[in-house]
Amino acid sequence: MTTPPNTTLWFPIMLRVGEDPALVIGGGKIAASKIHLLHTVGIRVHVVAPTLCSSLHHLVQKKDITHQTTHIQPETFLSLLNAQHYRLVYLATDDHSLNATLAALCKEQGILACAVDNPKASHFITPALVHRGLVQIAISTGGAAPVLACYIRSLIERIIPHGISALAQFMSTQKKRLHILFPDPKQRRHIWEQFLEGIGGPMACQGHYTQAQQVLETLITSSPHKPTGEVWLVGAGPGDPDLLTLAALRLMQNADVVLYDHLVTPDILNLVRRDAKRIPVGKTYQQHTLSQEEINAELIRYAQAGQRVLRLKGGDPFIFGRGGEELQALTDCHIPVRVIPGISAANGCAAYAGIPLTHRDCAQSCLFITGHTKADGSLTLEWSAIALRHQTIVIYMGLSILPSLCTQLITHGLPPDWPAAIIEQGTTPAQRVITGTLTSLPELVRQHDFITPSLLIVGKVVQHRVPPVLA
Ligand code: SAH
């Protein structure tokens, strides 16, 4: 899209500033915001102003910037420019016409100047900046909507991994070698893309250069037509897409194939890459679409065919999710695997229902247990370690046997009027919560027709429930 007519044309470039300091005229808040930016990037700053705001005082005291107490006029300004070579000048006094006059003087001297309140008088404007070491992303609306530029920056900040500079550093150390090994730029690009979209990128981001190097070596030695597949075991959280981790979202947008559980909500599935193949492998109570062995086999088959496979599981993959078994089966076949934790139903449901899981007055521990029975209907739990008064008990998959769970807890020592709550479809717009006691809850749940997924919370913490006030 071209720039609309009658707007100033700006061309984004990265400017080499070298050792030359930047000059800032003015010591107020706007000057301070520019100075902080220059300082973050590592540019030396000389500020000239009769007074400084407190954050700038702090920088002067730390000797991070130099300060000259001069009330600037055009003549004094010219002598400043003559005394030292400045690459960049910011004009940020509260006298608008003085800023414009000084910008014009800079132009005569061939120095780049920005009058902060006046893009028309400026030779450059300052973009909103995402600064992560070697990686810098500049966002500009040409001065038309600075708040929008900042908003876009916050969106980008969320998706760029924190270790991106370490990744850039790793790639720069490998650049020359790849150039020699693969003179064809298309081949080099292919290898780097596979590296970045696979497990190598995140490893280098975390500074694990030895492992990243191994991944790169595998890509270098494997034939370019036979990409190496991998599997990502990712927790999708309890239902609300806002509870996805940044890593989960990134991988969801990179996957070729997605094998997902029935617990993964449609709103979350909508965030998966549009052209990824989606395969439901969900298990509902007594109704398994695929057996665990079949799921493992499918994961292995797709990965061995060179696909990037996302195994998307409700909550956390390692909490009652059989993620451990999948990890074992995949590593047995030497398939690279990443595990991304998710917010488990206990954390999500408790938070959205306003029930603290621990409380210093009444619950010093919190136990997650499963109410899932074996094929013969038996449930072997060590009740004496569970039915404790200073403990919160969270029961997953307990809905279908709720009456017997409550009876067992009473039989093993908890009072019949002990507080209990149940949360259905927690964290989703359909969430329902009932609180009661071990005696009353089964009947209440029956009356209100609770369905799965539902989570049971037993313990005094239920009495501390404060339903959150929604904005
Ligand atoms: N790995 C998942 C748990 C899988 S077991 C996790 O970490 O959350 C499935 C059980 O989790 C369900 O039967 C139910 O007890 C609980 N559960 C999962 N999501 C839930 C939700 N949104 N609301 C209530 N319970 C939920």
C-alpha cells in the first residue's frame, strides 16, 4: 500500500551512530523519554538545559549522561555544534519556535535534528522501538498516530522471545560457515528456516549453544529434501485463550499437524495456523477416539515424515495428561520433543472461581488427585493421606463418581459438613460454580446437571471464596 497523498514521506533506515554523542536540548519529560531511548541503545548523550527532571538527575549522578546548565539561544547553540561533532540532535525545549529555529540551524550544518513537537521541522522522527540487543524493531506511523505505534510495539513485544538477541548472536557466528558450505542462498535460507521453526531457535534463545549447534549440524548433514520432524507437547490451559503461554501460541502458529484433545476449546483451536492439518484424538469419559498407543503411533508417524507436530493438550501436559508417556514413546524413537507447560485446571478454575488453593489460616498444602477409575471401576487412592484438614484437595475427573468420593472422604475422617466446591467448564464463558459441603454437593450437582469437564475442590479454602469482580 502506498502512502496517502499530502503526508510527509519517511524512509526507515538503521543509522550508524558510531562514537559520536547525541545532543539533547531540554531537560523535561519529553527530553527524558528520548534520552532514555538513546541510553538504552548505548548512545552517549550530552543534555543542555537550565533544569532537569528527576529521572535525568539520576542518570547524571550515575555519570551515564553529561549535563550543561545553559539557557540555549541560537548563538550559544551554534557554538555548541562547533565544539563537538554530534550525529543526532533532539530539540525538546518547551519553546516550539526555538525548537524549529535550532532544527533549521542543524540543517545548515548537515546535522540530523528532531524537533520533538514538530515533525515538519524535523529531519527524522523517532519510531517506537522494540530493543532486544542485536535485534531492533522500529515502528512508525509517520508521526500520524504515535499511540498506535506504541500499541503495535506492545503486540510485537508479546510475540518476540526474550532471548532473541542470543539467537541472533548464534546465527551470526554460523553465518560464514554456512556461506561456504552452501553457496546457494536458497539452500542456506531453507536450513535456517527449519532451524528457526524447529527446536534449534528456542535453544539458541535460551543460550544453549551446544545443543543448538547439534540441531544445526543435523540439518546441515540431512538431505535438504528430507526435513527432520519434531513434536511439541503443549499445554493449552483450561479453556480461556488468554491463558495460553507465549510459547504455546508461537508453536500453534508454526505447526504442520495438530493432534488435539477434546478439552481444547474451539476458541483456542482457532488460533492454530490456518493451513495446519487438525486431528481430534480426544478422550472423553469411556469414549476414546484413539487409544494412547494409537496416539503415540500417530505422533511418531507424522514426525518421521518430517512434519512439525503439535500435540495440544488441555491444561498442563504433565498433569493427568499422559504427556509423560508420549514423551517417552517419542524419545525412544529419537524424535526431538519440546514440552511447553500449560495452566492446569486446578490453577485456572480456582483463580476464575475466586477460591485460593492455599491459605495460611487453613491450608498449608494442596493435593491434586484423579477420580478416574480403572476399567473395572476401581479407584485405588491412599485416603488416609488425602482426607486431611489442613490441606486442599483438588480432584480431576471426579464428576461421575462424586457421591462415592464424598463418602470416602467422610469415612476417612473429614466432617460431613466439610466445605466443597465444583467448577464446570472453568475459565470459559460457560463456567458454573457450586459450593456446598461433602454431604450436600452430590445432590446439588445432580440438580444442576453438571457436565464434564468439572473440577472438585475440597477444603476450608472454599469458605474463603471471593468471586472476582468483572470489569
Ligand atoms: N491436563 C489437564 C487435566 C486433564 S484430566 C490439566 O492440567 O488441567 C481432565 C480433567 O481435568 C477433567 O475431567 C476435569 O476434571 C479437569 N478439567 C480440565 N479442564 C477443566 C475446566 N475447564 N473446567 C473444569 N475442569 C476441568
